[in-house]
Amino acid sequence: MNKDIFRLDGKVALVTGASYGIGMAMAKTLARAGATLVFNDRNPEKVATALDDYRRDGIDAHGYIFDVTDEKSVREHIEKITTQVGVIDILVNNAGIIKRIPALEMDAADFREVIDIDLTGPFIMSKAVAPGMIKKGGGKIINICSMMSELGRETVSAYASAKGGLKMLTRNLACEWAEYNIQVNGIGPGYIATPQTAPLRAEGHPFNSFIIGRTPAARWGTPEDLQGPALFLASPASDFVNGHILYVDGGILAYIGKQPK
């Protein structure tokens, strides 16, 4: 095997929402593999803080402030990135939100906001970078899906709808753009230990016990668990992989649950 099959030297990678958490973990991996890193957030303070974090790790990242749901702004910023940094070779659609509201209590405006950011945003971003990839002869698009692309759960009707749609958008774009040597795949994280999930992971918390019991690996995932899958799907190692969702969930989706004793 070519030892450089996982190298990204000379590539430009844009990871949306990579100002913290799993997006930042994946972004750092792509940068360490040789890619020039670009990221965005709609919050200027988060961009500034993230740039400092990347610098501390020796990564010369390029941060931009724009909203992935604003099609005009996205087009303008992709043009700016292309001019200032280079044509985008790798796009990771990581930006997203979740609203945990029971369906009977959820306003349509809240539902639409989740759909707009988690599903329409990746469509807008993918459409914006695809022409440059086509002109250059190929590219990689990685959509961050979820186990909720496959499963339902209380209070996340909008999120599950968006992530289920993102799974099918991934497959459809793979079909449309494969002829241009663009691979469109997804990563479906399981339950990941981040600062946002820290309260749920407290010893004795019922949700923590629930997740540990439902996961064959018997642990929460870490942001680092997503680094290898992201690098694989961004690299030449995955050149004949297209339209797939790689679930990184410790085996939850394969598991029916423990047999009662």
C-alpha cells in the first residue's frame, strides 16, 4: 500500500462549524495530514477563540465568519476563500444544531430552523464548492450525519428529520457528482463525550447508564474517535467509496440490547 494514501498535502479543507468539539477534532486531523485548514462559524468570538486554539497546536488555520444557511453569503465567502487560500478540495459539513422539544410542543419555526441549518446548509455549501471541485478534477464532501439518520427518539423530531434527510442528500449527491470524481460520504457519530454532554455523563445519571448499557463498547465515544474516519473519507484511500454513511457509534446500531438475566 502507498504509505502516502492518507496524506492530504496540497489540499484545502473547509470544515464548517469547526470552532470547537468534534468539528475541531476532525479539522485538526486533516491539518496534521497536510491539508490547509479553513473553517467558519457565524459567531466572531468563536472564530477568534478557535484561531487561538489552532495556533497553540501549531496549525495555521483560516477562519471566516458566515452563516451556512445564507446562500448569497456562502457564495461570496467561497469565492473569497478560493482567492485567498485556494480551491476547496475537501468539504466537511459539520455545522449543526439540535432542539430537544417534544413534537406536540414544537413550533414550526423551531422545526424549520433545525432543518435549515442541519439539512439545507449542507446542500448550500456542497452546491457552492462543487463547481471548483469539478473544474479541478475531483473532491471530497463529508456530511456529518447521526444515529438519528436511522433511529428516532423522544424530543428530537426535527433533528432526526434533518439527519435522515442528510443521509439521503449524501447518497443523491454521490450519484449526481460521481462522474466528476467527487466522493460524497457521511459520518454518523454515536454519543460523543464533549463539554455539551458532560452533565449527562455524570456517574449515576440515568441517561449515562442508558448509553453505556446500549453501547456494546460500553463507553461514550470521544472526538478523537472521529478523526480516523474523517481522514479516511477525506483522503485518496476512499477514492472508490461513494454514497456511504460510516457510523462511529461503538456498535449501537448493530445491537438489539442485552438479554435480561
